[in-house]
Amino acid sequence: MALGRVNQGSRTVSLEAGAVPGGPRCPACGAPLFVWVETRGWGPREDQVIDRCENCGLAVPRDAVPDPDGAAAELTGSHGADAADRLTLRAPNAASVQAWLGAENWAALRPGERELKPSPRSAELLLAKRGLGVGRVRHLAAPGMASMWQTLLNLLTFHRNFASEAISGRLRPSEGRGRAAYAIDVMVTVLAAVPTAILAVLIEGAAVLARRGGVIEIEANFLPDPERPASDAKPA
Ligand SMILES: [Zn+2]
């Protein structure tokens, strides 16, 4: 993954901010974590710094970097649906076109959330820690387009994920960035809904074809051998 990508976006923090001795390390591959973006919260949900591993692509909030076992448990527990010998999990893809395009406006980054966002490579590494080998990775078109649509709208509105946050009642006009910003976001969302939806279908359609979709579904099998051959199959 190109280092230069972390510099796009107006609120991006310098790359060097993450590279300190004893600083946080990637729970999937052990490489140093670098600051990727800073997201804005509102109300009780504060601004967050999101780190990203330039080696395997994992994205994780700076104040909630889990240890390797915790990260593997979070991935399999929060996203996964267990079967007898297999696990299927669906997750936002940190190595997607929409994560790159949206950066701090990526729809998968919800205010105040502490969840890690995997890439296919980091998911493979974390699943191997739980004795799981990745069988298939699908890039899901419809959920990816919905997330791309929200990401494009986020580039235009003051509040991230404005429509879903407002409809759910988590964001009220008196909170966030004020009543004027709220009113403008209502107007922008209504006016831009159709054009951004068309763009989302086109961009995400191409991203899925390039296997850079915004939502991935991973099928993993429990390995019979505890020596974890999946982690030996490819160099880290
Ligand atoms: Zn990593």
C-alpha cells in the first residue's frame, strides 16, 4: 500500500506521527501503526484518530488498539457467524476504493466507534491466529454501493452519515455542528441523493471488479492442524 495515500484529505495528520519507539503496533502483523485520519465526533462522541497499518491494511482507532488475540476475537466475534467447521464474516474493507476516496469521510467510520476495520490481508492474518484459513473473499456489490453512496454524501455534508444518524435520533439539530449546519445537511442530502447514487453505482461497480470493494465477505475454515498452515502459505 502506497505511503503517499495517507496524505490525501485536508484533515490528515502527518505520517511521522505514528512512528515512535514503543508506539502502537498492528495486532495483525506487528508492524508499526501510522496515523491515517482524524475523524470528527459530536455531542458525547469525541474526535478520534484512526491508525492504519501500511503493511497489511488494518485500520483501528488509536485509543482502542487491541492485542493480537483481542483483535482476532473481535473480528470473529463481532462480524462472524459460526457454523460447525466454517465461519463466514462480513466487514467493511479498509483496503477499498471508498476507504481511500472517503478517508475521514468513509461511511464505515462511525462517530465514537471502537471497531477495527480489516483488509482482506489483515483478516487472513487475524483469522490464522484463531486456527482459521481463508477460503474465499467476495466483494459484495449492493452493500458496497450503499456504503459508497453514504461516503460520497459525507464529502458534501457537515455531519458524517447524516441521514442515518438523524433518522435514528442519534443526531439532533441542537447537537453536532449547530442548527444551521443541520438544516444545510438536510437540503444537501435531498438534492444530492440521486446524482451521488448514480456515481456510487459506477465507482463501486468498478471497485468490485478490481477487487477493491467496500464490503467484503470472507469464508474461513477451521484448520484441522494446529500448526496453522495458512499463516505459512504467504510471507507476512
Ligand atoms: Zn498490519
